[in-house]
Amino acid sequence: MTELQREGASAGLLDDLRAGLPAGAVVDDPEVVASYAHDMASFCAAGRAAVVVLPRTVEEVQHVMRTATAHRVPVVP
């Protein structure tokens, strides 16, 4: 079982995200994803993301949002 599956996201999520994004725009390396877990606000607890996406265009953002909605995965900007 992969880390993504343990987090509750479907196994097809990564494939669907990658289908509409350029190479390198979908990050699932656990160490890299962990570096995105929090910002400089010390009063907020860090979350655990299953994946990080780095869209650059409006169309890529639309693809991410549609894919997340289809997979019922929350998105945190």
C-alpha cells in the first residue's frame, strides 16, 4: 500500500493529475511534500498533504480543481 493510499486518496489520482499537467508539476516524493506542509505561521498546526501540484496556467489550475473534485479530494491553496 502506498502512502497516498494510506492517506485515503484514490490510486488513480496521480495518474489523472499527471494527464493534464507538464512533467514535474505533480510532486509525490514524501520528503518534498513534507516541505510544503506548513508556512511561516507558527500558530497553525501543519497538515499532511498526499500530493503537491504546481500549476502555472489557468488551464492547469482548472485541471487540478476538476480532478480533485472528481476524486473528492480537498484542495488547500
